[in-house]
Amino acid sequence: MRIPVCAAVIAAAGGIVAGALTACSAAGPAPLAAASPPHPAVTPAPPARPTPTPAGPAAAAVRVIGAPRNVKARGAVLADAATGTLLWSRDAGVERPIGSITKVMTALVVIGAGDLSREIRIPAAVIPYVDKYGGNSAGLHPGDVLTAQQLLEALLLPSGCDAAYTLAMAYGPGMPAFLAKMNATARQLGMLHTYFTSPDGLPYPTEYSTYSTPADLVTLGLAAMKLPVFRSIVAQSWYQIRKGPGHHAYWWNNTDDLIGTYPGADGIKDGFTDAALHCLLFEATRGDLTLIGDVLGSPATGPASGAQAAAQILNWGFGLPRTRPG
């Protein structure tokens, strides 16, 4: 099985992605259907487009033997990032809440729209918005002016819901228009079992209103990690903005517990809500092998339980034998 991925997104970097996102929104904002809770069992959508093949004839194939052990996540996927080939999964097509992994799609829409040097004033509404739902905050100061690029750092590293709100209001413009763009982009990518009702995964209007599947999230991760801007942000352990004209100083640490602790980890985003439990969309590279995957619904054995489950899966994947074509 191969994970369905939009060929236009996988084939190239920012310019083509921007074109794909423009195509998504050219028809106008799509109506937002009523949110539904996760289905008890859903089969993954079939690939709508071909998935890339290895770059060269010497590319080694991974030979699957057995399965990773002691993984307690309710849903999970591991795939070869170069080919999209599925190596292992658990309930890959079952819809579940995903917490702040939602912010990957928010970043994808913003990067696709471009103009990342655009200056955006932080609205006063970010404070009551974050407080209402108890979401993560990047500590943004209302009235500060930051660039869209800096707000992406605030979105993806400390998982700032205040940054998600600010970007959505600026790039929608307005929340309904931005959510329409998120859902249109999901359809464009072939993510047919994914739906967004917030730009950050906060439980609005319910804990289950924003949802996806392990298979769909790998599709999203593959698309995002093809963008140099996104990839450079999520690989960092921290990011600093010094105090300057029009803004305070900021220091943001990466909440992805694999970054800086798991050899070869290069992204991408964690998430948590009471319903979603611990979630992580991840990618790591060793040698010429890059693996991408996710875990959803990891029980709360500790704040890093999603990363621990991901490490178990990655250790298994990197330990698989490799075969080169004769």
C-alpha cells in the first residue's frame, strides 16, 4: 500500500505548492459541513494520484519483517518518505482528533499564500481566545508587529494557538475563510477523511470536530516537509527574536520531544487534547533512508509519551533489512 499524496505537492517546492493551494481556493470558499465525531472504522481513501518512486536505480528497498512492539497508540502509521510505501500501520483509516497537528495544515496554507515578510499586528483577541480553551500560547503581545515568517515560528515551535489565530485572521482573511482554505487544501491533497473546525486543533465546537486519520496525516506531513521554509522551522530546537521596534523579545522552544533527542529526527509536530491524547507527526533520516509516520491517541504515561511511541516505531523501521535491486 502507498499513502495517497498530491503529486503537485510532492513533485516540487514552494512555487508549485502555492499554485496547488491557489487552485484549491480559486473556486471560492467551500461550505463547511457540520462536524462529525470519529467513525468507529473507516477504510483509507484509495490513492487518487501516483506516488513518487525512488530517485535512482540504486535506491534500496525496505523489507518488512514483523512489527514494532509495545506501541500503545490507538492509531499509527510508518512509511518510507521517498516512495510513500506503507511499512506498518494500526487503524490507518480511523478518524480521530489530532490536537495541534492541525497547525501543520495552517502553516501549509500560509506558506502557499506566500508573502512571508508581510507584517501582521497581533490582535487583542488572542488573549481571550487562548484563555477560553486553555490552549498553548507563544506569549504574543497584542499590538506587537511580527512578520508572517516569525508567526510561523511561533505557530510550529511552541505550538502557539495565539499565532494560529493571528495567521488565520490575516490570511483568511477572517476565520471562516481560512478554515475553508484548510479544508479545500485537504481535499486537494486527497485527505478525504480529514476535517478542520479550528486552525490549531482546539476543541471547538467539540473535542471531535477537527479530525484526521494516520494515513491522511502522513500525506499532510509529506506535503509540508517538501517546503524548505516549513522544514527549516520544525527542525529547530528553539528560535529567538530580539526586542526591536514594534515588538517585544521572544524565545520559543520546540515542543516536539524527538527534536534534539532522537538521532536523525528532523520534524514535525506534536499535539494533545483530552480526547486526542498524545499525538505526534514525525520524520527522521538515517543514511539514505527517511521514514515518516504518526501516532494518535498515545496514553498519557508522561508528557513525552507520543515521542516515546514514535521512537519505538522508528527504531523498528530503521532496523529493517534493506535490499538493493540486482
